[in-house]
Amino acid sequence: MGSRLTIAPPEDYVLARDVCSYGYFVLAPNYWDVANQRLQRALALKTGGASCVIDQPGGKSGALRARFDRTLTRDEQREARAQITRMLRLDEDRASVRAFHRVDPRWKRSGRARLFRSPTLFEDVIKTVTSCNVAWPSTVNMNKRLCQTLGAKCENAHAFPTAAKMARTRPGTLRGRCRVGYRDVRMVELARLFVKGEIDEAWLGDPATDDEQVFRFLVTLPGIGPYAASNIMQLLGRYSRVALDTESVRHGRTVLGMTGTDAQIMKKVAAHFEPFGEHKFRSYWFELWRFYEQKAGASHTWEREETASAFTASNF
DNA sequence: GGTAGACCTGGACGC
DNA sequence: GCGTCCAGGTCTACC
């Protein structure tokens, strides 16, 4: 039998709601088990991969339980706990949630505030690159192939590739086997920057670091433009920018009733969310998410394999 | 500072 | 089944 961890979440934490809150929860190696309302995935620990299943047996606000496919050492347990804390945003405490709900009370009743992310910043950055300039099914496919090709093998699954592994991979392998296209060189360069310590997560996450400084740094990275940088910022817990893309234009037209050219609508969407200040990404995102749920049902019922075909622009 | 075109993949469409 | 077109964000060259 493998190790078990019990993790006390913030008192308002609801696993199904807070995992199924951002598209990455359906990207490999994440797997949301709809029937059992639990999250399965492999974690890439320093010592190798470890599969885990995370659930909340007591229901809303209850303790989280993480069960592993093997016995973890003390250090591995500490690392796994840190990765799960990051992924589930357990460090987004009640005060932060209240601050958001004060600015945008529309989400107070549902409690929406936390956005699912990855166990590591590296995975978040690479996932963001795989979401640029492609339709959603390609993003799903790239992540699946990256895990199968480069991820550490666990009992029944593959972890997400580590920066060290990707840094050693030939761009041609990424292109040929993972179908990442022209992103190949950029992804390897990003991985090398992580390995060399040139992407300083402590600095990026430090509240003393200004959002503008973070944005200016991120757009210097290979494959990262204004959209990707804004998205990475929300993944860092910095919600002061709306990540504007074609979805923003669609949202502006179909939900907010805006008219004009794409460029004009982008500006209007940015202006529309300006009053939400430091929380504007969350206000924007949960509007989008509500629209998706109206079309596809509650997000905790979405099957991973079906979202690849369901979430295309032509369906929305 | 603004803009045009290339980059690659996969879905949609026409034949 | 095959060929063509198109969407998607970033990057470079050019004005």
C-alpha cells in the first residue's frame, strides 16, 4: 500500500468546485474522475514520478486526502504536499477570497474564487505555450503527447515532463512526437532557462515585486507574448490583467453585446473589466466559465476525453 | 509605434 | 480519401 497524506484546506474549500475552475484540469496528466469526484494525476518528484488520487471524503470544507501508488519518503511527502498546495491553490486563503468577493459579489454565493493550476510554474508556463495559436483539441493533444513521450512513468500514468528532461530533449523530438509544431525550440529554450535558474519563481511570486515588472519580464521569454504573459500572471496569483485573446472577442460580442472590429472589442473588454482592479482576471474568467457551463453543463461533470471535441470555437 | 506575413497543426469543407 | 482553407498568438522585418 502506498502513502497517504491528509491535508487541511482553507475552511471554504470545495474540491470539485475549485479543481474544475480552469481549463488545465482537463489537460494531461490531470484526470478529473467524474464518477467519484476526485482528481488523479502523477506528480514529478525529484526522485521520480508518483501517482496520486486526491479526494475530499467528508464533502465540502472537509480535509483532503491524497493516496499514492507507492510509499513516499519524508522528503517526498513534503515535496508532494507542496505541489498539491500549489496546484489546488490552498495558499489562497479566506481573506484573499473575501477581498475578491467584496470587489465582485456576483461570485460570493457560489464561492468561486480559486483557479486551478499546475503543481509547478514550469508546467503552467509550458501549458500556456501549448494553448497559444491553436484550437483547444490541439492543446489537449500536445499535453497528452508531452506526458507520454517525456513524462516519468508511474504505475498507470505519466507525469508532466520536468524542466531538466525537456531541456535535454531535441526540438525535433518535440515537434515529431508531441506535435508541438514551431513551439519546439521555444519550449526547449524555456526549459533551459528554468534549469539555469534564470526564471526566478521566488521573485515572480514575491508580493513586493510589481505586476508591471513581472509582465515586462515575462514577455521577454521565448514563446511568451502579451496574452501568455497575462495568463502566466494569473497562474502566479496576480489577477490585475485580463489575458486577451479571441475568446475575449467572442465574449465581448456574444455575452457583453459589444460591436466593432476585433481590435476595438479587445479594447472595450479591457475597459469593461477595469473597475475590478486587482481582481479583474477572476471577474473576467468566471464570466467565461459561467458561459461554458451554460453550454456544457457543470464543469465537475466534464469528461476529459469529451472536452477535446466539445470545446471548439464552432461549438460556441 | 504600427502592421504584414510566416510559423504549424488539425478541423471543416468541397470534391 | 484527398486537397485546400482557415483559426489561433508570437515573432520578425519593414515602414
